[in-house]
Amino acid sequence: MRTRTIAVILTAAIGLGLLTGRFVLPGRSAPAGPSPTPGAAAASPGARSSAPKPASGPVTNRHLLTGAEFRKAGVSQRIHVRDRVGDGNYANAVCTGEKTLGQTLGSYDAHFRDLVTLKDSGNNDSGTPANIDHEVAREVAGDAGSRALARNYAQRLLLEEVPCQSEVPTHWVYGPTHTIDVAADITASWMGMYDGDLNSTGTAPRGKEPCGGIAVLQNGSHYGVLEVDTCLGTAAMTRIVRAAVTRL
């Protein structure tokens, strides 16, 4: 449109405005993109819930699993919790050397939690369950003082369990190691347990579900071992171990 034509249109519009009390000007063109919704903020990549932060400082009872986690996994019996602080067996099996936590790591003030189905089925001073038949799980946890040392402790505790992945046929055996990474310095490794009647070759059978197992945990400066004696398969063990290391 030429300049002279535009001037004529504007002059006519002003003239009409003087007669009618309104000015009629050409409207603006619509924006190329969609109009933002009033009050709506643009979503940022960090808007999702953040990952849990690694733990630090002393371990307390609140860092350990509760019976509710096992009820979610399908354990219908009432679960009683027994706590103590000190030293004791953390993986009471011949293939691990039947050591106490103090003998392995030099730690004598760890938190021990037994989850049992019989109220008086607790631990003695050595940390050995009074009645394994009523044991649902046992968790041992402590604070190493730094993430690096907790990582070192977790690696050493896991190595203690490796001999149990190879046993003579008909002896119970641990299966392959599974790793769960929740966040940086929040990680767990677990092995399923297989009864001796499934061990015909000296190692865990392929394609079979475990019946409980053992996990080594690290969350920041915290470290721990979780033994699951109740018969949980792969999916339930994964959920329990993830809950334990996240809570730790």
C-alpha cells in the first residue's frame, strides 16, 4: 500500500471519529504463536521432584525399615520391631566367616533392628536371632563419618558375601548381584537366596525366583546390611531394598 493511500485512510478515520466520538484505527495483526495462558508459568526441567539427598550424621532408628514396608510386600503377619545398638553378627553364615561388624569394620556402635513375627523372638547379645523361624528381616546400619569411607565399607561388606554365591550342590546359595542406584552416593547391591534343593551345579539356578536374600546399602555417609529371611521374589526384594537404602 502506497504512502498517499495510507494517509487518506487515516484522515478519513479521524474525520469519522470527530463525528461519532470514536476513533477507528486499523487493528494490529495477531501474534504468530499461541497466546500464553494468564498466570501460567513456563515449566522448567527442574520442576519435577528432586532426587533424595545423601544422608550424613549419626544413624537413628528412623533410618531403618519398618514393618509397614514388608506389609506392602505381602507379609500378612503382624511384625514386631526390636532395636539395639552395639556389635553383633550381620551375616551369620559360614561362607561369610560368621564375623561381627566390629571384626570386619571395627565398628562397635551400629544400630541393629530385628523385624520378627513373634514378640519375644529377639536377639541375644551376640546379635544372633533367638529364633530364625520368626525372623522377617534384620537390618544393621551405621555412620562411617564420610561418603568415601561409607562407600569403602559397603564394598568390603559386599565382598564378604561373594563366597556365598558358590557352594557345593544341595547347599543354599546366593544368586547374582543386582545393583540399585537411587541417586549419587545412594546405592544398594543385593543377592537373592536359593534353597539347596535348587542348587544342583554349585551356583544359583537360572530362571528361578529367589526366596529373600541379602543387601548391602550405602546412603551418603551411612552404610548397612539388610538380611531378608521371609520369602520374597525379585520384584518384592527390589522394592524392599530400594526403600531401605532411600530411608537409610
